[in-house]
Amino acid sequence: MDIIVCIKRVPQTAEAEVTIDSSGKDIEKDRLSFDINESDSYALEEAVILKEKFGGTITVISVGYQDTEDTLRIALAKGADNAIRVKAEDFEHIDGYKTSQILKSVIEKESYDLIFAGCIATDDAYSQVGVTLAELLNIPHASLVINIDTSENRADVNRELEEGLMGHLDISLPALFTIQTGINEPRYASLIAIRRAAKKEIKVIGQEEINKDNLLLNTEIEELFIPPKTKEVEILTGSPAESASKLAEIFKEKGLI
Amino acid sequence: MSLIKFNNEQKLIQGEIRKFATTELEPVADDIDKKGVFPKDIINNLFELGFMSLIIPEKYGGVDMDLTSLCIAVEELSKISASVGTIVAVNNCFAAYPLMKFGNENIKELYLTKLADGEIVGFICEPEIDLLPEQNVLNDQNNSFVFSGERDFVLNGETASFFILQISNQEVNKFYIINKDSKELSFTIPKMLGLNAAGIKSVKFNELLLRKESCLNSEVPGGKILQEVRDFSNICLSSISLGLAQASLDAATKYSKERKQFSRLICEFEMIQEMLSDIKIKIETARLLVYDAASKFDNNQNYSLSAAIARVYCGNMAVSSALNAIQIYGGYGYIKDYPVERYFRDSKVLQLLEASPRTIKIDIAREVLR
């Protein structure tokens, strides 16, 4: 079973202090660390699990700058066989739609049974590359996939919906799934695997191979901003009894009790 | 361009071990210190990933990576838990390195393979101890020795399956390999200030027979073996102190940007800023020293002096960084709900572990005066 996994290198912003840069359209990234997008790491692990079960190859693809090769190498160390970087520097502004078109032009030349992508990128949170790519390739897709059971030409998948609901789909292959976090437990790369991956060649593709004149951009960031404060926090001081009394008064004022 | 240039492989190792440390180790780091628990699951994971046998040649089941890679891994682990950083450092520096450097082929086959397979090795060394007749009996019986006595601060003592032990008095100075299951050994846990999860133990020997075959290398004097192990380990132990100092800086910086006094964030006060910059200057200096010494070792250059300088500087620097961090936290720095008191306790032990700064300074002075 040949699987393609689309991955993205993203800044780690969960614990970091995020500030907007001078352009007003991006964040300051020079002090942030970068890693594979969280749900992409689950997508990669799911591919490795299927490869261990059925054999085949895994190809990881990312549209990114030179540093993205570090992320691709870790993917190689975790079980991918081939890695392709599409040079982001060749394509100026890139949005989700343009990324999908770039990926389509690379993937349509590859053979595959399945394509995996993360269900959402933690930096722009568009959630659109996977499903748009499936439409461009004209293959079926399922998003937010939390379980996969594959046979030769079909896959049973469960999708995680709101309010604890699950959706069960029977899909013919080839297909694209966007993978939800929690579907598996991503492994760490061992030192031996890192050593091998550090020496592997990464295929790099740019504007020579992909005609950028045909690529369309359908969104543009106008502005990034910190939302204005809408509510003030009031800290109640005094002894626990005094604070509780003040709190009860506030509840009464607001008609909550 | 930075003087520290990690290659592709080293950058990947740094990213992956950093992720492991923050994801797997951080949630338990405080707890294992408070309870004094050896983190078996974490160490088993590190074995599987290859970190516990990082420097061991592939033919014995190791990964065969360089000292720079080991220092990178140990620094990252020590930012989260110096105890875990120490366990990894000890298995590589005090166990694998002397076996690789001085063991014959039989010893390498037997013990390095065990080490790479997941067995932890303890290291016992107190060469300057007085051998009192009633405590230590050292008898020659057909080139074997019977040894009784006590040793404190056995590194990796809690879970080690075998130990490397230095025996020295006026007539003998050799290293031996002993199995933990020998009934002549009994262990107690010392109550220490720091490194509480590192599994450091005290051991008593009751007429332990040390056979000739278990001698690490009868040709090389124990003093030379000890010096080489110390030189090598000085670099790696420095990287533990470096990681600890970075942890102190990170914690103090974060706290100073949250804590308000007199209606201002304390990071706006210049005396706080001075303390933060003092820590930062020392960390950047220390990092250059550590990776310069490691690079010299990896490139077969003379590294002993650089290793000694790095060790003394980093050991002292981590203690002063932790003290500054406690100062920035104010009274909260002194209570166990916040991490900086742990960084201080651990950094103080690291300053002294295996060789005190004064001992190492004597080596440095000897080189200066040569």
C-alpha cells in the first residue's frame, strides 16, 4: 500500500508569547521553535502503522522553505521512505488553495493508494488543504478521521463529529483522509533512524517543475490583530469569607442566583 | 556565523530529544524529584531510542555517535530534569566510555552489549578515601582481591546490574567490574539535597572477591583510567549544568513577565534585568565552552584542559544562575511549588559530582604552570 503524507512545518505557539510583525500580516517567528504540525504527525504515524501491516512505501511531501527539510528528515526517521520539498520560496504568497494546487501537481505524478493530511494546521487553522486537494485530484475524501480499517480497495473509516458523535464511512481507494489527533500515539525517532535519515536525499521541486502562472490564490490576509478587550477581570480581595460574600452580591446583581 | 555548528544529524537529535523531554519527561519531572523515584519508564524509552548507549560502537549494539550529540541530548534532558540527564550521562561517560577505551575484547563483548541491550551500569569511585585496616581489607589471593568497605554516591546505583569500581591503596590501583547480585553487596539510599531521582546509592562491601578476570585493564594504572574518564565526563557533566542554567533562566524570565510589584511587572525593574542578563551572559559563555570541548574530543584534538575549564565554569555558573532565579522569584523561589529551588539543589550537586571545582582547578593550574 503506497501512502502519501502531506506535512507542514509550523511554529510552536502553544506555550510561546506570540507577537505580530511589522507587516501586520504575520507573526514574529525568529524566537519561535518549529516542528511538524500536530495532526500531521498523527497522519504520518497512521501511515507507518499501515505500512508495517501491509508493506508498501510512504512518501512525505511538504511545501516549505529550506528548514522544512529538517521536518521531512524526522518523518524519514520515523518510517517514511521518500521525501519531497516543494520550494515555498518559488511561489510567493501561498494560501490553502494554492498549496492544494501545488500539491496536486506533484502528487498526480506519483502512484498512491491513500493520501493522508492533518485535519488542521495549528498556525493558520484553515483546515482546507486536505479536502481541497482531494477535490482537485478527483478522489473521495473523509475529514477528521479517527479510525481506519483498510482492505485491498476499500477503507472503513470513522469520523469524529461534534458532541461525541461518530460518522462511519465506507470509501473506495484511492482516497484522501485528513487525520484527527488522538488516532494513534506518534512515535519518536530513534537515534539509529535519525542517522540514516540525515544521509537520505530529499527531492526538491520548484518553479521549473511546477508552472506557477497557473496557480490561483483565493484568499489574502488583510491584517492580524489582537482582539480588543471586551470584558474586565475583577479580582476579589479580602478574606475567603469576605470574597465569598462579594461574589454572592455580584451573582445577585447579575440575576444569576 | 556562530562558533557552534551542529550538523544535520545533531540538529535532528536536538529537535527530537527536546520534544521527548517536554512531552514525556516534563509532566513527571517534579514528581520524581519530590518522591525520589528512579524514572524507569522514561529510562526504558531512552534505551529504546538509543540515548543510553549513544556513544557505544554499532558492533556492540550501540549507536556510535559523537560526544557533541551526547552533550546535546543531555543538555536538553537536563533543562527538564537534571536527574534524568545525569542517568544518561553516567551510562555513557562512566560506564560505556571506560569499557570502550580500556576493556579488552572479551569485556567489550560481554558488558558493552549488555549496556546497549538496556542494562544500567553503576559507577563507584572515591580514589582519595583513606583505606582503614578495619574497614578495607585488600588481600592478594592468586591475583584476585578480597575487598571490604563502604562507598558513598554510587552513580546509577539503584538500578545498575553491574558496577565499575576503583580499588586503590598504596599497592593497588585498578578498576574492576562487579555484578550487583553479588551477596557481598548491600545498598542504602543517601538523603541528598538534589538529583533525587538519579538513583544514587551508598554501598557496603563485605569481603567481596574481585577476580583477576573482572579487572578492566591490568596493564593501565587506575589513576590514568580515572583521569581519562574524568576528562571525558567533565564535558558531559558540564552539559547537565548548562541545561539546568537554561531552565533557571527560562523560569525566571517567564515569572518576571507575570509577577507584578508596585503595579509594575518585575521584568521592568533594572535590577531584575541585570540578574537576567548576568545569567544569559554566563549561559552563552558556558555553551561555547561545552561545545568547543566536545568538538575537540570529536576531532581527536587535545581536550583535557578545555573539558576542565568547561566543567568548573558550568558547575559554578549553574549554581549562580539558580540563585539569581530564586532571587527573582523572591519568597516564592524558596518554596517547592515553584521549580527554581529544584534547579538550585540539582546544580549544587552537579558542581561537586565526582570531582569538586577545586580538584579540577588543580588540574588546570598544573597545565598553566607546565
